Amino acid sequence: MLSSRLNIARDDGLLPLTARWIVFGARADDDLSALGADLQVVQGFFPDVAALRARGHDVVTEPSGAFDAALVVLPRAKAAARDLIAQAVVQCGTVWIDGQKTDGADGLIRDLRSRGTVSSVIAKAHGKLFAFTGADLSDWRAEATRHGDGAITLPGVFSADGPDRASVLLASFLPPKMPGVVVDLGAGWGYLAREILQREGVTACHLVEADHAALTCARTNVTDERAQFHWADALSFALPGGADHVVTNPPFHIARAADPGLGRDFIVAAARLLKPQGKLWLVANRHLPYETALTESFSKVTLLSDDPAFKVVQAERPLRQSNRPSNRTARTSR
């Protein structure tokens, strides 16, 4: 755990306790008390932001101010991790870096040793904490990728290499007419929203996305004036007046662990958002056990796709008992 490694570094006198810290990528349950009270957290995932702010932390999406020390909590994606480290180096000469082995900590140590000085490594609880000093890492800053259709993506966002096959399949089953208000739940960088807005009768498309970087891409990729953008937790998002359609390719991982319960919560959230005659359009990996959640949340459920890898489902007429917010939060990737 991050806290156990930080506590070791503090107790060994390695951390500058009077410093003002900037922390990149801290998550909802990370204990930062070993760094003292004067710190700012840079985080773009909405549920983490809400949880950290509730604990009294100053949380921003971009650094603001001057700092004496920096800590980077490694994300899963290598390019995103490099970008955070490069940002931290600009803020402070010495940067502490913490991550699980599964987050690529060992590979980053090797890469950084070829660029500067890496301290002794604190290894505990399947993770590593170390300090890095002495290099310009501006070449590690993340750059947007522009795709052939004109869309841009950033490293670390879901499906950064282009539309994922599940979303493309779902788009192929959307009807030519979708009259009324549509919610793209977990909108990512905007692929499905662009498809939705090509359908006849759409009066508004609400893109709901927890990843600030992905939503930033979506604001560039979706320029239709009917689009509205919401940086929010999909499981607690509310829409006054309700929606006529919800379209979603829900995530089913918490960190690296598969959690089908997350997709089921997306189904409950969709039912809560929909008007009484509303419709859900959903794609999911075929093996995921969503059938019970669908039949408990909707009066009619139709399987539209016989694709060997994915199922596309249309569900109609949400049941009243589904109109309650989830007490969970969406945690990361598909």
C-alpha cells in the first residue's frame, strides 16, 4: 500500500516534512498523511476527486502554485505515467514515485536510471517507492493523437488508439431515429456521441464521463451544439426531466480486477435516468452476467447481437424500483 511505503520513508527521515507537496494521481483511498497537511492533489477521475475533497484535500485537474516536493502515484497506462512524471519534474527537482509492480514500477525505474539519479527503492506490499532527480523529461509529456476521422485522443484514456470494437458494434445497432434526449453514459472521448448525433430526432446528447482527460477530448471531438458535457460519476449523475434513451458501453474493471458489479450498476443508473417509456442501448462482453440486472430494471429486454465476443442489448420501460442512485462509484476501464 502507498501509505505503508510513505510511512517507511517518513520514519527513515527521507521525506521533507516541512515541504509543500504536490501529489499527482492519488486515488480515493490513498492515505497521504505521511506528507503532512500542506499539499495539493492533481487528479482527473471524478469519484477520486470527490472522495479526496471530502477528506479535506485541495484537489485540482492542473497544478496551481509553487511546491517544494512532488509525489507521483503511477496510473496503469505507461504513457500516462510518463506524462505525470514529466509534469512533476517541472514542478520540483526531486520527484518521489510510487506504484505497484503491476503498474510498471520496475520498468520505470530502469528507464529513469538512464535519464538521471534514482534513490534506493523502498519495496513493500507488492509495490515500490523511490525518488528521482536530475533530468529534463519534456519528451515524456503526453501528446494528443489525431485519428483519420479527425478525432483526438490522449494517452491513458480508454480506447486511445481509436474506437473500440464493442462501441463500433453498438453504434451499428442504434436506430436511424432516436427522438428526444439521449445520455451517453461513460462517454469517453466521444465516439458514441458523434454516432448518436447523426440519428434523426435527437434534441440533446448529454456526455457523462468521469475521466477529465477523456471529456476534454470529447469537447474537441463533438462540436454539435446539441452536445452537453458533464464531468461526473455515471452512477450518481442526475438529469432533470429524464432521458428518452441511454447509450452505454460500461466499464467492468476496478483497477486491474474485473468487477461485473460495476456494469450492473451502470444498468441501474440507466434505468434511473430514463423516462417511463425510455430505452437503454448497451454493449458488453458476452460472458458478463448482466441478465438479472436487466430483467430486474426493465420491463422488456431484447438481445440484438449474435456477435461471438459481445452482446448488444435493448431494454425498454424502466421499472420503478430502479429509480434510486447507486452507492458505488465507477472506477476505471472497460
